[in-house]
Amino acid sequence: MQINHKIDDAAVRAGAKLLERTPGFCMLPWMSLHVRTDGKVAACCDFEGELGDVRRDDLRSILDGPAMRDLRLRMLQGETVPGCWRCVDRESRGALSIRQAMNSELAGHVDAVLTTRPDGHAPDARPIYWDIRFSNICNFRCRSCWHGASSRWFADAVKLGRQLGDQAIIRADDDIDRLMGELESFLPAVEEIYFAGGEPLIMEEHFRLLRTLITHGRTDVRLKYSSNLSELANHGTGILDAWRHFPNVRLFASVDAMGARGELIRKDLDWDRFVANLHTVRRHCPHVDRRTLTTVSIFNVLHLAELQRFLHVEFGLGLEVIRLHMLQVPRHYSICVLPAALKDLARDRLRAHLAWIGEHADDDAAGVAHQRRQISAVIEQMDGEDSSALLPKFRRECELLDTVRGECVSATFPELAPIFAALD
């Protein structure tokens, strides 16, 4: 790739101000390392596009390669990069984006931006934040997921003609020893590692990296997880034993609904086991910062209040750690697809939930404010776009998977039955 963007020293030295004044600026191209399950390197998990491939190039050449340099220069010039559309979309609706969260977390490293040269080379850039998706190994088949992110999806994908390749398991690099060796060379710089999936708690590479950190005395590294929390052991290795070596662990337990609804959305979830495992983490690893992450979709928006109240009461979770993530793709599962009558019902329930929060958590001002922002963003997204033209596609996709899996969305979610009846 030919780099065509040039900036002068004054623009470079203004990089720190971009954190506040430029909507499209992000610290991650200077400070992160993100590898997808197929080996492609990107700026982050939400970035659309690729900056390199670990199967073809070494990590150091990718992190200072032409694609990464070009991305840095575009951001320094204040461009809105097309590959960052998910963050732009979230921010436009008042929701927290990865860009905003990481800019806040990495603000202390803005010196790396200030040393950026006119060709995009940044001598002080260093991968302090890792997000390595070693493989697509997962034991769930979530409705909004696909084979590229879940090996368990493979059989269903084959029946639907949507598999990514001819094998269930996709690995970022078949030569795991080589990849681990490269990662080991970056150990002095790393400050935080985010593990997601697939499902990290059943990936051997995840446990291998933890053992490497322990061996090298890097238990000061912050660990962050997005996990379905279905398994607390892998090949006899208990994650709770491993976490005891690390004083700073943050766990986002993925949960979208309770009981049968949750088990249909996140296929292969055992609701009772999830509840038991989250209690087990609290009892045996009390230092772990337990949080939950709910992907808000057409399936669960009508029951967010029920789920949040359960999480708050059952697990004693503060309102500030019960997080919502707006589903953006596939679009036919978005809350914007709901017909007007169901949007009205969802809005009424969410507003009633806000009133309940105000009455029952008046001693948690920060948590109440956080939930008000989150739920207001849900309502704003739902009302901000009418995607009801996608309702036929929503129905077709539900019926296809219902047939493959022997399920029935309209029976499990009777509140959505009018959608199916209206299309008959």
C-alpha cells in the first residue's frame, strides 16, 4: 500500500488534543494488538477491514506496516475512517463506544501519538493492550453469531450453506509456537489483555498465555474477559486457580435473558449452571471484578428490566457493572426492526424500569446515572431508525434456525408472536 497522507509537525504535536476534539480519533492504532480468529490483524474487534495477517507476516512488521501507518495518519488528520463505523454509530446514539472507552483508558500514553512521524511511523508506539482471538473454539451457538466466531456453529452453518471453510475449528495461526514466541517478545510492554472468543475459558492457548505470564513474573498484567461462563475448568486446569495469581481480573459474563429465553438466544446455555458458576466465582475468587454484558436485540429488549433486576438482587451487582451492548449486525436482529406497537411496549417497560431503579437504588447515584444513560441510548436507537422493512428477513432467519434446531421463537417469545402472525 502506498501512503499518501502527510502531516506537519504542528499537526502531530496536536495529537493529544484530538482525544477531546476529534470524534474519529482513537488511541488503539498506537497502543493495541488485535488478532482475529482467522489470523487477520485489525485496529480492534469492531474495526471493519484488516491491517495484516499473522499467518503471512510477523507481528512487528504488521504493527509498523503501511496499513497501520496509513490508519494513524488518517486519524491524526481528523478523518472519520469507514472501518470505524460501529463506534461512530454508537456514539451518534449516545451509547459508549470502544473508541471512547479505550481513549479514556489509554489517555496516559498519548506521548506515543506525539512522536508520530510524517510517514505514520510512531517510534514510541507499543502494544500495551492485547486482544488475541486464538481460535473460534466455542461451545455455544448464539443466534446472532456465526461459524467464524464459533466452532459449535459449524454443523448448523453447513445445513444453511454458510460455513466458513470445511472445518469446524478456525485458528488464527496453525503454528501456535511461533505465535506464542512473538507474543512473548512483547511481554515487557503489555499492561492489559482482553480474552474473548470463541469462548476463552475452553481455549488451551489462553491457559498457555496465563502460564507464560506467571513464569515471566507478569502477574501485574490486567486481565479482562468476555465469557459465557459455562466452564470453569479446561483439561483439568481450573480458571479460578489461575486467576488467584492475578490481582486485577475483570470478568464480563455474557447473558442476554433468563431461563428458556436466554437458552434460545445463546443456544447451549444452561441457565441454572450459569447462575451457579457466577456464584462460584464470587465465593472462591472474591477479588475478581464481576460484571455482566447483555447484547440488546429484538429478542430481549422487552425483558431487559427483568434481567437487570435479577442480576442486581441475585448477585448483588451494582447498577454500574450491569452493562448493555447494542447489537449492530446482523441488522435483522436489531431493535430498530420492531414494529411500532412493540416499540411502544418496549419503551414503556424501559421507562418503568428507570423509575424502579430510582426508587430502589437511590444510594447508588453513579449506578443510577449509568443505567439512565444506557437505557436512554437503547430508546434513542430504537426510535431513531425504522428498519421494520427487515421484518420478513427476521422471520425467515428465525424459521430457518428453528427448523435446523427444533426450536420455535414465537413459542419461547410469545411477545414476538404478532410479528409472525402479521406476516402470514
